[in-house]
Amino acid sequence: MNWENIAGQENLKKLLRDSITENRVSHAQLFVGKEGYGTLPMVLAYAKEIFSRENEHAASKVEHLNHLDLHFSFPVYTDNKNSLSKNKFEEFREMILASPYASYDDWTAFLDSENKQLFISADEVDDQNQKFSLKSYEGGTKILIVWRADKMNIAASNKFLKFLEEPPAKTVILLTAESTNDILPTILSRTQVVEVPRIHDQDLENYLKKSFSVSEEKAREIVHEAQGNLNDAIKLLQTGNKTDEFEKLFVQWVRDAFMVKKKPQFLKSIIMWAREIAGWNREKQKNFLNYCSEIFRLALLQNYQSEPLVYKRIDANGFNWTGFSKFISGANIESILEEINTADLHLTRNGNPKIIWTDLGIKLSRHIHKNS
């Protein structure tokens, strides 16, 4: 990953390059931000720069993720009584080379492991300790990249703390995480935290137009919805006919929610709606939740006469967008979005999707009538 291939983040790029030039590279750094903001691409470009300053021929090896002094730890599931990253490295390498902005959910889907728990284990830390006790192959720096360090279990965190406190000479440890909430305070205190902010809208728009030849109008629509997340933006580009499918099911949900108050027989329709969505893979279900959240927010803006900010409306199948928007207000928007976020959390934690979607479908019928 080259610096110029990273969307935006110019200030952070300069900060990292300057730290190498001025010999201020901290031995342990934690990059905090969503994968779609560019945490891993930033770390890979940083590692490539460090190696290239020592050996000009190292760049291509890092680009292909096969540099012998570059090591990775990442969440995996237990297989044959062990859970070591090296057992799934080829899969991880394939995913990252294809999509360096890929998320934890993408990794779960890539492994087809939605019903398995992925984590970084104590055995994994032991394995890395053993690797780093050896001399580097090229005689220079050795780098460990821990992708999603917030997925370490307690045993792994305690062992990793010792590794941080007494790292081998010429060792650089680069961790990534979405947040610091699930990382031991003692680990945080021993790392230099690097905040990776969301990508600026203009930088994201420019990237989409340059890399995917997207029209300006389409790029702006995607940028509004992606909220500075390139991974989400790329998925929005790729959904194509999924958007029509999402729109159809959203309209069905809203119409059933309105009708069920007066005609309880529409409850059956909501249950069938929930079963259909529950049959999708988890990533698609979460994408639909994001779509629903965005539509409700846009309806709120429409209701409060902020039409210039409403970049997308639903007008298919005779749907009355203006009439629907009048039912989304300060009286219910918070409750609706909270229920969607709760459903997303339960899906992440491998809850039963049929129960999650049926519960969400019914709850909308209650909230949507709380019109101010």
C-alpha cells in the first residue's frame, strides 16, 4: 500500500513520514479508527516506509505481504484445538490484497464463520513471542501488525502486555482497533495512540471519481451515505440492484407497520418480512440496517424542511415520501434509530436473526405512530 493510494488523511500521512525522517518512531503505536477510514492501509504504508528506508528493495515485498520481517496477528476462530493467525494467513492476505479497507465483518464473511467466535488468543501471543525472539532476516527492523487488537481475549492481553514492556531490540509494534473501549488500560498506557479520523467528504468524493470513474452526482450521493468510510462507499457502489431490493423491503416494512395498528392480520406480513431478511448473510443484513437508518434520517430532514440536505428519496411503487416523512420527527426518531442500533449489535453478537428482525419489525409499528 502506497501513501498515494490512501484516500485523504494527508495530515496523518505527513506526521508518520516525518516521524521516520526524524527518527521518532515509537516502538508501540495504536491506530484507532474504523477500518473504512484507512487504519490498516495507513499502517501498511508506514511499515513499507520503515523497511524501504533500511532497504530500497523491501517495498515490493511489503506490497505483497510477504516480507519475512513483517508479521501479522488477527482474529481467527479455534480450529483443531488452536487459534493461530498463521493458519489463516493466506486467506487474510487474499482479502487484504483485494480490499485493504476491509472490515472485521468482511473478514468474518470471508472465512464463512458467522457462527464462530473470532479472537486473538494467548497461544497467538506465544507464537509471536517465539518469532520475535529470533534475529531479523534482513538484519534490520522487525514489525508486528496486530489487526483488531480490541479482539484480544483477557489471557492474550495479559501476555501481550509483557511483550510490550520488554520488546526485542529493533521491534516496532503497530496495532489497529475501532475503539479503545475493549483494550486493557495497561496496554493503552504503553502505546502511542494515533487517531485515524473519518475521511473528508471531498477526499472521498475525489477518490471515488478517480478510482471508480463515478459520476459527480453518484459520488456525492454515496459520500453522504458513507459518512467518511471508504469501505462502506465501495459497498454502496457494488450493491447495484441490492438498493432496489432494500427499497422494496423498506417500503413493505413501513406500510405493514402503519396497517398493523388497525388490522392485526398484518402482523403475519411483518413476520414473513422478517424471515426473508433473516435468510441473508449477516453482512447484507447489517447493510440493510444501515440503509434503513439513513432513510429515517433523511425523512426527518424532509419533515423539518431541510430539503437541500435530502439527497435521496423513495418514490417507487407509489410510495408517498412526503406523507411518510411527516411521521418521522423528534418524537420518535431517537427510539427508531436506537432499535436499529440494538438489532445491529445483536446481529454482531450472533443473535437469532429471525427473532431480531421480527422484534424490530413489530417495534416500528409502535414508534411510527408517536408523531409530534
